Amino acid sequence: MTRIAPGGTASPHFRPRSTWQVFRAPLAVGLAAAAGLTFALFGDGVWDAVSWVALSIPVVLSLIYGLRAAGGR
């Protein structure tokens, strides 16, 4: 599969990626969110702070990439 540039030519910057390369970052974010939910359910005290940090990771990443995408318009 080749990526076609807007001019109709193949993009020289396209590199094929394995399934692991594509899904490792979303998997890590999902695991962090799941860990945050688990800590919030079963922990207390310092575990509440850990859960807040873990659950804020998807929010922060969404803001970063959302602002980056909006800035390119």
C-alpha cells in the first residue's frame, strides 16, 4: 500500500508500520486509564492522587493533539 500525495505521486515520507507500531501508544493510554480507574476504586489516600494523574493522561493528550490539529487550519 502506498500513500498518494495530493499531486498524484507516491509520498517519499511514507514508511510502512507494523501493527505494534500503530497500536502501542493507544494501548498505553488505555492501560493508564484502566489503571487509574482501578486505583480510584480500590485505593485511598495517595492512590487517589495516582488515579487523578493516570486519568488525566488521556485528557491532556487530547488537548495537546486537538490544539495541534486546530493550529494547522
